[in-house]
Amino acid sequence: LRGEPLNLRALIRQPLVFPETLPLLPALEQFRNARTHFAFVVDEFGSVEGIVTLSDVMETIAGNLPNEVEEIDARHDIQKNPDGSWTANGHMPLEDLVQYVPLPLDEKREYHTIAGLLMEYLQRIPQTGEEVQVGDYLLKTLQVESHRVQKVQLIPLHNGEPDPEM
């Protein structure tokens, strides 16, 4: 800014807007032509339903892609702790998680990650240290950064001991 006035109007561009029914390949073509990486998605009434990024489109085609802050092998990591609990990445897909932790999942759910599961139960973005019981597990939020759940501890409530009522 070296003493020069900042002209914000020169930086502003018309946003890209997609109808929610736009197929994948035309969306990719519009991203390319507009030379932008995100677009607003609107319904038939013009109401904004959300945003879609070029990365979203590419991941639909090629699968999950690492971003600059993620290590390729650490995107969906889960580790078993000595106490029998698990520590997992908040963005780990639930389909991957259930291979390690048998959580009951609603088949009609609209979330796909551990972070989404926590947000659904709490109806807001969790804070560090918050806990939610899901089935036989206590999910404890260990790390939240910039409104993103980074790490979650999954603690079994039965500790692997047989049920005394059996």
C-alpha cells in the first residue's frame, strides 16, 4: 500500500452463479471460462443454497484431494489410544470411521464426516472440550480451528467389559 490509495472496485468481480441442477461438466467449463474457484448455488427461486468450489467439482471426479495444509496420509487419520479410545480427524468420512468404531448412523443423514455428525447433534459448531454421546461412544471435541473441527476423541462408554446384566 506504499502510500498509494487502494482501489477496491478494481478487485471486485461479478460472482459466478450456478443453478442447483447444473451438471458437473458444464460447471467445470464455467469455472474454467470465468477463471474463478468458487460459485454461488441458487435454487429455482434465486435463493442461495450454498457455494461450490472448483475443488468440490474436482473431488467429485477424482476423489478426495489434499489441500495445502493437509498431509496426504493424514487427511483421514485415526489412531487408537492406549486407554482404548480413538483420536480421529474431524473431516474423516463416517464410512471410513465405522470400520474402526461401530457408531449407529442414520441412513438418511445429510452429513458425511465426524464434524458433520457433531454439528447435527449440537445444531451448531462445537467448541473445544464439548462432548456428545452417540451410541456406546462419547465424542469429545479436542481441537477446533476457524470453525472447523480438527480432532475428535471417541471414547467407548463400556470400556470393553461385558455387560453385568447379561
